Amino acid sequence: MKPTVFLDIDGVLTTTYEYFQSVKNFWEKYEFARDIGMQYRFNEKCVKVLNRILKITDADIVLTSDWKEHYDLQTLDNIFKFNKVVKSPIDVTDVYSKTLQELEKFRGSEINDYIYKKNITNYVIIDDLDLSPFVSKDKFVRTINREGIKQSNIKEKILKILQYE
């Protein structure tokens, strides 16, 4: 069975830099983004790190990000291709009713339930939220939102968890 990457987007593939760019300028440059309501692109360096991990492990992506609430899998596929990610999500976790104060708890539950239902054993969870109280700590990698997945030693931690050292 292929390894699985449970992937958040904001703070992992995008950084605070992308988040605070002008939506107007982005939409003027990329009509596709405007048409689907995508407000910023992924960080190129973060994409390079993710692509390297995906090429080494051939892992499947399951999206945990709030983006799953705004886009279907086909649109997510287009977004990932637009951002030059070598693989697109094959699935998303369920969406549980949540309040902002309980976002981490509910995201952890969404991931744990997906792992249980699909009997997944080789996986990594990548998020900038602190999910450590709610998921397996030895399978969780937390990013810093201003750096994302490109931050120092993150790729190595992910590969080690997926047993591709």
C-alpha cells in the first residue's frame, strides 16, 4: 500500500507571503484563478519540496485543508496542476461541524476517522496547526506558516516518518 500524505495547504504549501499578496493583481494575471475564486498560488519552493517527497515515496495525497470545503476534487486537481505539483489529491477528509476555536480538534478527528476507515498504516500528517494533542505525534509534522514545508529539516522528517530515509 502506498504511503499517504495528509496535507494542509495554508501554512504548508502557501506561506504568509502568498496569503498577503494582492488578490486583484493575481486575478488580473491568472483568469483561471479568478474564475474559480482561488486567491493566491502555492509557494514555488514549498512545491519543490513536496514534489521531491512525492517522487521519492510515490505517496498519495489526502487533503485535510479547508480548501476541501470550497473546491471539488476536479478543481483541486486543476489547482495542483496550475501550481506544478506532480500529484493531485486522490481524496479529502470529511468535514465536521466546527467552530474556529475547535478547528485543530475537529481536523484531528477528520484525519483519525479517515485513517481508521481506510486502514492506513504508513502516513504523515503535515499542518501548521498544532494537531499533536489529537493525532499520533510520531506521524505529525508541524510547519511554521511563514515558511511552510520548505522550512529546514521538514523534508527529512517527513521522509523518515514514511520510512524513506
